[in-house]
Amino acid sequence: MRKKISVLLVGLLLGASVIGCGASKEKAEVNQSSSVNDKKEIVVGATPVPHKEILEEAAKLLEKEGYKLKIVEFTDYQTPNIALAEGQLDANFFQHVPFLKKTAEEKNLDLDYTVKVHIEPMAVYSKKIKDLKDLKEGAEIAIPNDPTNGGRALKVLESAGLIKVKEGELISKVDILENKKNLKITEIDSPQLPRVLEDVDAAVINTNFAIEAGLNPTKDALAIEDKDSPYANIIAVKKEDKDKDYIKALSKVLTSKEIKKFIEEKYKGSIVPAF
């Protein structure tokens, strides 16, 4: 009889143990799922100016919402999307919509965006002339070498009356239809453009790299992109993360009235809110 009772007790204890483990495992899974859906530290990749600066301001607002923002700085246009797709980042903030779409298509990345934050008007700069009318026959103009920004730069040159190009977003220098001054268009990596200003007659430079180099688009540019440009800078995320709470919190803060005021006051028109 004692043996039977002992066996019964052992069985009950084992059963309770299994149930307890099952409950603990289920609880852990729920907690893990909850943590993944609403993690409290958001890791965002960004280029230095103005993206990192805007995120640093956003971090103060996110802290009030219970989130910590960790910013990972990048100095190129290729690595941030790879890092995002591989799960090293929760989001990135450095690019406009056409660039994201082109990169995602070329590299087969499952990425999307949540909100448009600001526009950085692209502009033409020069150390050698004060007016684009002074460009001589065969003058050299440097533009970004990536397809989306390169095409965008050519449109800026067209708006300035220097060339004519065919319609479309993804155009290159082979798509120039008219070039009366026989301008030499040289494609260069975007971050290097401010550094070659001494060597070329002019360059079309993204605003973030221009600001880093001490150039003021509203004062130093010889021609500037229309502020209605479709090239708004965005918060890029993995498609599967778009509706997660921490991404929603990040997007909400970056399109808040506080961030709009920060952009307007700090950059004084050289960078324009897109919301």
C-alpha cells in the first residue's frame, strides 16, 4: 500500500513538474513575443547630418514614451539597408523613397518604409564660378554615381538650363538629349563630392554631405532643387516590423510637431519637413 502511495505521489509530482514547465515555457514564449513586438530599445542606423542630429532630438521624446534609442552611424549608402535586412537594425534613416525601392529590388531585400520625415534639396556648388552662366565649353560637373541620386542630379542641371534629359527617374548621363556646352559629367561616390570641388568646375551634392562640408544650400548653391521634390527621406524598416509598437512609436515621434519645429529652426530652410 505504501509503495502504491509513493508511486502515486511521484506521478503527481512529475505531472505537476511537467505542467509547471509547460506553463513556464508558455509564459516565456508570451513574454518573448511581447518583447519582440514592443522592445524598449530601438536600434536605428543613420548617416551623420542631418539624420543622426534629428534622431538625437527624437531620442528625448522617445524617452518620455518609455523607449531608448540607440543610433548606429553609417557613412555610406549601401551598408544600412543590408544591416536592416539582416536584423542588425530595427530601422534606418538616411535615404529617400526611390533609393530604397531601387536597392530593395536589386538586392532582393524585404524592406519598406513607414513615414516621410524631411526633404534635402539637392544643389549645385562651385569653387570656381559664381554663376552657372559662367561655365565654359567642356566644363566638368560631378554628380552622384548611384542611379537614383545621379538621375536626380541630372534633373537639377536640366532645371538650371544646362542640359536636357529624357523623362524618367532612373536616368544616367547616357540619357542626356541636349548638352550645348558639351559639359563633361563625371560620376563620383556621393560622400566624395564636396572633396572634389577644387578639381571640377561644379558639383551637384546631396544636402547632408554639403552641410557636413560647411556648405549652406540656401547661401552657397548656384542652383537648388525644387522644394516640392518627391525625394523625401524616410524611416525604412523590414516589412514584417511595420506594425510593431516600437516602430509606430518611432514613426510618431519623427513626424511630431516638436521634430518639425526642430528641423525648421536648426536648418533654416536648407532641410524641409515632409509632414
